Amino acid sequence: MSRRRIALAGVVAAALAPAPALAHPHVWVTARSEIVYGPDGRMSAIRHAWTFDEMFASFATQGLDADGDGKLTREELAPLAEVNVTSLKEFGFFTFSKNGETKVVFGDPVDYWLEMNGKDLTLHFTLPVKAAAPEKGVSLKVEVYDPTYFVSFEFAKEHPAKLVDAPAGCGLDFERPKPANEETSKKLSESFFTGLSPGANFGARFSNAISVSCR
């Protein structure tokens, strides 16, 4: 029962969306990301740090304080971290990149853990690049968003993204999504999303984009 309760993509919908007319999104994330390069000068991984909204954090961590000391350790949060990254796989870890027209393939997350700092619950994980990384010096873009817009990503206002071990002459630009206008916001009910065709990718309009170019 506890494993169901803490899954990011299942029970949260039932817990936080009891009314058919309730508008998306339902979970809010403040994010930071790092694009990591390997010795060959190609993107080798993406490191994410996602801080969940207080309501989700409170709901997800109920009953996890095993020793009752009022503090949640990394060990106590380990089952929650595992369920979250397992649940995220179905959604491509909300992380998308292309090499030309070819999708960059990411492997399963490594080095994942959760930490609780006050009321802030933050998921850390690294997505290794499995295949189709752009060649050294080739421009690339990494986008972070939920195609279903169940989860809303807002990158941190300061230092939202960075490059790690990138080749000399490479730099990044960060583009935030445009906020939904009033007309669009009125449409974002459960019935609207239920009526979308499979693979509609509505959430792409709220994509956060990290673009890397090299001289």
C-alpha cells in the first residue's frame, strides 16, 4: 500500500485530482539540471535536481519516518526515490533531446536519492546517455517537460542549468516556457486532457529548453 501511495505517476492523480473539472497541472517542480560531458567531448549524462511542491512532498512522505525522530534521512527516503525513478521511466523521465532528427537515448537513472530539507523534498538523479549523443562541438538542445502536463516544471530563477566538463568554447542558453494565457488556462480541465488523442504531447508547449552551442 505504501509503495502505491508514494508512486509519482499513479496515486498522486487519485489523491490530488478528486474532481473531474480540476485543472492541470497537479504537481509542481522547481528544477535545476546539469549537462555532463565525457572525455570524448560528447554529452554523457544529464543530472537533475527536482524539488517538489509542499503538498506533494507532505503526501508522499507520510509514514516514512521509521525511527520517529521527526527527520527523514536518505535511507528512509530510499524506497520513495526508487519508486519515483521507476515511475518516471514510462514518461521518458520528462527529459528529451535530439541529434538531428534522431532521439538521444537515455539509460536508466543512476546515483538517485531523495533529500528532505525542511519542507522541501528534492529528487536527485543522473540520466546516462545510452546512444545517439551529438558529436563533439555539435549544437544540442535538452528539453524538460511533462507531455501530459500533469507535472509543471519551473526551473530555478538562479543558476537553472550548467555545463560540466564541456569542451572549451561551449556555452548554454536557457529558454523558459511562455506562461499559459487566460484562454488556454480555462481549457486545462480533466475533461480536456481526457479528450486528447494518445501521444498528443500537449505539454511540449511548456517545455524548458537548454541549448548548447560551441565555437
